[in-house]
Amino acid sequence: MSAKRVGIVGVGNVGATLAFTIAEKNICSSVLLKDIRENIVQAMALDISQAANAAKSNTIVKACLSDEEFKDCDVVVITAGIARKPGMSRDDLLLTNAKIMSQVINSVTTFNPNAIIIIVSNPLDAMVYTALKASNYPRNKIIGMAGILDSARMSHFILEKLGYGAGQIEASVMGGHGDDMVPLPNFSTVAGVPLNEVLKDEDIEDIVNKTKNGGAQIVKLLETGSAYYAPAFATTQMVEAIINDKKEVYPCAIRLEGEYGYEDIVSGVPVMLGKNGIEKVIELTLNDNQKEEFSKSVASVQELVDTLENKFF
């Protein structure tokens, strides 16, 4: 176990599940929890700490009731914000969550100046942009969790269609975390076999459409909330890669600085994660259709950013 600290701001379903997963996996020496609901954060810290003890984990789980207590973290995950409800687009969340994000970033950076920050709040790409702007941090230190989740959803739908290959599916998704995400079937495999060799074109198209609507489907079924197990586990993989300097490649939301032909806009692309956060950006060779889809995805995020620039910053 690494002698590192992970902080989580926002202990709703995603934050609490993330804290539990990190503690159970013994990834770091301590997990600090913070939430504006003091009774909830104390309850979650007690419950998760007791679970960690049942698992014989060495990780200490602590509730922080002030900004000053929530300090010296190596990684901070921000899940704070209002949740998307049925019929509510990610865009509807924009201005409210931008205000929350700016406040959280100001307190987090004051007491955790060396932390790598992972953003989970929606609308994801716009919240990464907000955090970068509010903190004035370099892009390697603020990363959005989306591509791992979207790729996991694509893997699920591939498995559902195939009926075999569990644990051997590698799916790849780029672009913004929304309806304009760009699933990449030609970069997706089953036990190393390209997807188009095991599935028909119409089946692949169905998988792509289901992947784009994967989150909305869960929101509709739950009626009063959104997904949390898959988002929390996807975030855990990022935390582990950074804490243990694993140099693993994952699709994450970052500010592009010339990659794929775009500047100063956030989108999901493959990156290598290590102790310094983003340590390398991987540029895939996209076909013409994928370039067009990626361009649409970037344009969707740009609309949100323009709204932020006009109404918030």
C-alpha cells in the first residue's frame, strides 16, 4: 500500500462508492471525505471505515468538516454538484455546477497545492474547463473521468451482443462525455480480435448507439438519480494509476493543446497516467468519418464553454 492521501469532495453515491472501493483495495494510506452535508459525510466515513476494517485494509477513512482538515492530498476527486434528473440534459446543469466547481477548486487548491485533481461532476468536459480556468493549473494536473466509463459501457454492449468474451473485451471511446461521444469500433477488440471480424456492421452500429445513450438509460430506469458503480470504479482506476505511477493508458478528458488539431478545448482522448497526472497524450489515426464525429463532439463542448465565457467567467 502506498503512503499517499486521496481526497474526495462530494460523498453522494459516486463519491461514497469510490471511497469504499479505494479503501477496500488498499490503494492509499488515507481517504479524506468532504461534503457540505456534515451528517452525511460523517456517516459515510464511519460506514466505509468499518467496511475497510472488515476487509482488513490499512486505509484510514476520515470525514473532514472544514477546508483546513482536507489537506495535503496527492489526488483529489471532485464529484460535487447537482445530479442530472430525467428529462434534464447535461447542459441544464452547466451554470449551477460551474459555480459549485469554482468554489470547490478554490478551497482544494489552497490546502492541496500538489494534488492531481480528477473531475467527475457533470457536464464533465465543461467542468474540467471550469476547474482549469478557476485554478490556472497546467492541464496535466486536472483530468476528467469519462472515457473509461464510456468504454466500459461499450464493452458491456459488445458482451451483450456477442454472448462471450467477458473480461477480454477492449473498447475505445473518444470525444466529449455526452450524446456526441465517439465510440471507436476499429480500435475495439475481443481477445485481440478486431470487432468487425466477430460482429456484423449493423450490430456494431447498434452497440455505438447504445453506448452513446448508456448513461441516459440508467437515469431513466432509476428515475431519481444516475449511475454510480461504473463511474466510481472507472475513477478508481485513474486514482490507482496516478498513486502507483503505473503509466497506464486510459481515455480521459483533457484540455487539448494542438492534439487532433484543436486548441484550448476539453475533450476525451487516450492519455498515459502516472504520478504527474497526464504524462503523455496519445494521438490515434482517425478515419475521415471519425474525424467528423470528433469535430461535432468538440463543437458541442465549445457551445458549453461559450456559455460559460458569456455568463459565468
